[in-house]
Amino acid sequence: MPTYSIGQAAGLLGVSSETVRRWADGGQLGMGRGGAGNRVIDGVSLAAFAKERAEGLHPVPGEVLTSVRNSFAGIVTKVTLDDVIAQVEIQSGPHRLVSVVSREAVEELGIEVGVTATARVKSTNVHIDRAGDRM
């Protein structure tokens, strides 16, 4: 089973090493000792902790119904338009998502830099939804 150092776990979780140490000391994250006596986290425990921690971090607005399960709520950081197509970039926590959609869709949804939006990933497509008062 793979094991991770405190620094590696911190990098995967997007937090500081000190935060990982506090979680371990507080019993939230299981930690043991490696062969050299270093503190290590087993991969299965780290994966379970990461999944549990991610639940609810970027909630999807309740009024949106969808079959897509991989949703990333965030803020629009860039919109590039041409005559027919638009490229939209969303920053969702440490994740940058880019979607190519029609210009018409961007205009209808009011997608512009600074608005909140949700990127939904299904297969190889990224769909963008905007919740709010534009119904």
C-alpha cells in the first residue's frame, strides 16, 4: 500500500504541512510511522479523508437539477469570445476548468468575469450552469 509524507499529503489536499499535522494530532487523519521512523499516512486513509473533506466544499445550488455528478462551483476568471464560440475559464478552489461553448449560451447565461458559475464535467465535456436571478 502506498504511503505519503506529511508534505506530499499537504500538496494533494491543497493545505499546509502544519494543517496535516493538526488533523493527525486531532485524530481526524490517521498517521503512522514509516520504516525510518518518519510520520506517514497510508494511501487508503488519505483517499478516504480527501473524499470526505471534499464533500460540500463547492456545493451546487439546490435549485439546479442535473444528472451530471462532477460539479465544480467557482468564479469565472476569463471569457474569450469570437463570432460563434466562447471559451470560459472557471477557478474552483485549486482547479482551473476551461470550457468551449457557444457565444449564444454565454450571452444568455450572462457569463462574464467575476460571476459565480458551476462547471459540470461528464465524460470529456465541461458544461457550465449559472444559478441566480436570470430565470
